[in-house]
Amino acid sequence: MRDSEGNDLFQYGLPAVLQVTAQKGGNPPVVFGCSYLKLTSDSTAKVQIIVQPYVEGVSGC
């Protein structure tokens, strides 16, 4: 679901750590970035991912 500003919203009722990735381009991607996000009950979290040029064998989380 998305809010009025176009941000993605997810609801999950249990504690969790998610790996979030972003990429642009084909296979392999041109740029790639990732981050981890810890979810806790009744909270809102925001993550910003900075993508960098993808180098096979080097890029990744």
C-alpha cells in the first residue's frame, strides 16, 4: 500500500529484520544498493538506500 505522498507502506505484526535492496538496469544491474531495516511493534521506520555502480563479485550486502 502507499500513502498520499507515494511512499510504500508495509504492515507486519512481529519483530523482524529485513534486507532491502534497490537496483537499476539489466542483469547484472548497472547500480545496486542495500540496507537492513529492523522492525519493531507500533513504530514507523524509514530507510534510504544509496546505490553505487555494480561490480560483479564486489557489490552486495
